Amino acid sequence: MSELYLSDKIGQDDIPTEPIRKGFGKGLKQAGDDDIRVVALCADLTESTQMHLFRDAHPERFVEVGVAEQNLVTVASGMAAMGKIPFASSYAAFSPGRNWEQIRTTVCINDRPVKIAGSHAGVSVGPDGATHQMLEDIALMRALPNMIVIAPGDSVEAEKATLAIAKNDKPSYIRLAREASAVFTTPLTPFEIGTAYVLHEGHDVTLLGTGLMTYECLLAARQLEKEGISVEVVHVPTIKPLDERTVLSSLRKTGRGITVEEAQIAGGFGSAVAELVSEQMPTPLKRIGLQDRFGESGKPAELFAHFGLDADSIAASTREFIQSTPQYHQK
Amino acid sequence: MSGQLSLVQLDEMANTIRQDIIRMLEHAESGHSAGPLGMADIFAALYFSILKHDPKNPDWDGRDRLLLSNGHTNPVLYATMARAGYFPVEELMTLRRFGSRLQGHPERTKLPGVETTSGPLGEGLSQGAGMAYVMKYIDERPNQWVYVMMGDGELNEGNVWEAAMFAGKYKLHNVIAIIDRNNIQIDGSTEDVMPLEDLHGKWESFGWHVQEVDGNNIESVIDAAAMARAVTNQPSVIIAHTIPGKGVDFMEYDYRWHGMPPNSEQAKEALRKLRTLDGKIRSEHQ
């Protein structure tokens, strides 16, 4: 395992927190500093999506399109046709929620390097309720040919991911969360598109997390280890293309796995892992996420507990899973 | 080559494009007839007079951009591009066939010279506005234009009006939209399916410069485009009134020909009508 330079405060109450969207805002501003081709478009949510950092630094390359998400991505597509690298941001419920077909036709079939930033994804949006808690974006974006799908685990990683997609010359989707969350990586922690990272080694079961859920997996692993259960935690920030080698090699070692995502389990991250595993190396798998239901209003922590997404719930699900499901060792 | 044809030669070119359209659709056994025939004069005007472009160098950075937003009318785009020299005329007969660069709806990544993938309606104007925004505010390309060809039926789409607001707000004078106002869509006449009038007033109220022309009169179309290029503080729209199925009398004005190709009998008759200008002249090909 190469050096990951993770935060030394993982599991401590005083671990610094910051919203993932802030990392996006910083990364976008930096991408704009680095490359004059980078432009940014927003649909009346400039501060919410943290695009104001870019807007203030590069006002001549910032475009306000108003509350019009179909126009947001198609104007971005036209700008990409002129050699620009457009970042288009809104809440994920509206982009890609409302403008999926425009993304399919004018970004993906056209193969233009438009970067869709979907903020306020997941139930951690909190009080706004089900309409604004986007849970189907991973499924929507993962199904599109040419599209790269990334759900960073914290704000520092979001900054790196934003800089990376500014350079990848491909249609890309980056999933962002609203609420402040633990910063468990550091500026030195590696990030590459298409790479998953084993954050913690173990041999009884693999927890595969994406987005905010990776930190909950790390906390769950700590709880379980005190009980003598050895848990491997794999962080999968890039959902497409999936790092098949890392996922399969961990599951080959532990013989069973659990995926954890703040999204519908149908078509999402867990589905991507299940598709891979069932075709290439059938291994017992459980998917934690939203179980074919919508979110509701509440505090993020309450909602995580209610939907089984916090560390305690993940630990409980893991205990139950390993009691009922023997490790499967490949011949 | 382009920009040098006389008005008579442009009329002949439009007629040739119409014959290509009939042959392509007959051969493909599927596709749309009425719209492409009605738009042939506009396309002859665009590719042989209005547009700055280079068929031998389709990616030339200084070219004007033409986006076909109503992608289902692409037989007229392909026929005109072939006649302008983008690819061999014989390739037109591969329309909608497996392995062809001439997909059922235009695809940018398949055929050089196609500016964008289209078919799903209402998406061309906003892409054109994005291009024009770059030309006007970021790269400063003062003498370059974005033409967006739209159907009237597709104006039902909300995306069109989002784009209209956007181009109006940013005074994108370098956008010139051309609406093929042929009054038909799949389910019937536009005013029965979803009324568009007062169309002129709608665009004006969004901050656009509006002209109405006879879209089957090539000189009128060329003049309107020149007028639009002289407007420097707002985007322009040309409402081009056309006859659907123009040039083939049994297709004209009939919405049922919107989405239907001619069979071989009908194609033969259509080609005879086009070659003889509906009996006014004799054709050596008869």
C-alpha cells in the first residue's frame, strides 16, 4: 500500500470539517488560474455551488444563465465547441436531474468536454427535503457513454478532482454535498481519475465507500475492530470508470463486501460494483444506500441514522452481514 | 466556390438539392420529406452565398457556424453539403444505412462539417448562443456569425425560450436564428397542435430583431441575412415562411408528408415535377 498521507485526526471529534462543495469552488478557481480555456456557468446558485470564487477571480469567464438548467448545459456545450472547458453547476436535482437529455445529446453524443457539477446531492442536504436531495444522479450519469463520474470523499479531494477533470478532455460529472463533512485526506493524499484507494487494510470484510460515505465506513471499521472484526476500507471516488483491479483484489482477499453510498442503490455505485463482481468474480455483496425510497426533511445526522448511513448503522449492518454470510474464497 | 453563384444558379442549385432529397429518402425508405424540401432554398442561400466556410477544410477556425437544430430535416443539410463539396454526392445514397456517416439524425463526431449532434428538438439555439457568447465576450471574433436553423414545431420546446432569454440578455448580435415557418408538425398544423402566434411579437418581446421573409425566395433570404448582420445590439431571428414539400405539388402543404418518405412511384413522379418545374419546361432526362 503506497503512502496515503491521511489525516491523523480520523476518528477524533476535532477532525476539521468543510463542505465538499467548497473544495470544488477552490479547485475551479485554481483551474481558471491555470488555464484560460476554463469557463464557468451557473443557474442562479453561484454561492451555493461555490462558483463565486471563480466568478470573483475571472468575471470575464463567468456566465450567469438564470434558473434554466437545460440552457445551462447546452450553452456550455456550445462554449466547449469553441475550445473552452466549461464547468456548469447547479443542484444535482436540477442538473443532471432536469437536463439529462441535453447532457446525453449535446455533451455525450457530441463528446464535448463539459463538466457538470451537481451540488447538494444526497440526503445530507437536510431540511430542504426529498425534492432537493438528489439520489439518482449516479445512475443517470453512469449510464451515459463517454461520461466520467466522480463522487469525492471530502473537500480536499474535491479540489483535486476538479483540477483533474479540467484536464481530462472528457464529459465529466462531479457530485458534491452541501453539509460540512470530515476532511480525512490531506493535500498530499493521491488522487487520480479512475483509481480507488485502500484506506485501511483488513481481512474479514471489505467496505467500499464513495462520497461522504467513505468517512462513515472508516469510523465503522474502527468500531468493529474493537470487537475483533478486521475490516478493509476501500475509497472509490471515481464510480466510472471503476477501478476494477483494486475492487476485485480487495474482495478476493476478504471474500465478501458491502458498498455504501448516499444514493439510490438501484443503478448507483453499489450496482456498478455488483455488475463487476457478478460477471468477473461472484462474491457475496450487500449494498447500503437508499433502498428504493426518497429522502425527507431533517438534520443531516438524523437522516443518516434514519436511512442507515451513519457509522453506527454501517457497523450494525456489517455485523449482521458477516454473521449471515460466510467469506467466499475464490478457487 | 461559394458566394459566386448567380440568383438563377442558386435557384438551380436548390432544385438539384430537392432532387437529391427525393432520391435519398426513396433509397433510405425512411425519413422526413416536407421540411427538407421546403428548406432547400434557405440551404442553397446559406451554403452558396451567406456562410463563410471552406468545404475542403471543415474545421477552419474562422468559419461561420451553422447549427441545424431541427435535426430530422438533415437530408437537406447532407445534400447541400455534398453539393458544396464536403463529401462525394454518391455518398448521399448511404443515408440512414448501417456504417454510414450520414446518420438518421446528424452527428458531429461522424461527419466533418456537422457542427453539432441534433435531433432531440430545441437544443440548437442555446448551443449557438454559447458559441456566440465566446465569440463576442471571450475570444473577440468580431466578424464571425452563428446561424441556427430551427423548425417551427420545435418552438414548443422550453429550451428554445431559455435560449431566447439568454441571447436577449447578452445582446448576442452574432446569433442569427432562422425559423422554417412551414406551419406543420407531426400531429397536424402548428396552430392546432400548440399555437405559436403571435410569433413575431414573442421574439420581439424577448429582445430580438425580427424579420419575416418568403423562405422560398433565395434573394429575400440572402437580403434578410445581410440585414441581420447589420444589427449590432441584439440577436436576430428571420421567420422564413416556406411551403412544406415545396416543388412537389402532391406533397405541398400536406402535414402527412412531414415524417414520410416517397415510395419509388412517388419519387419518380416527384423527380419529374422537379426536373420540368412542374411541366413548365421539358427535361432531357425524361
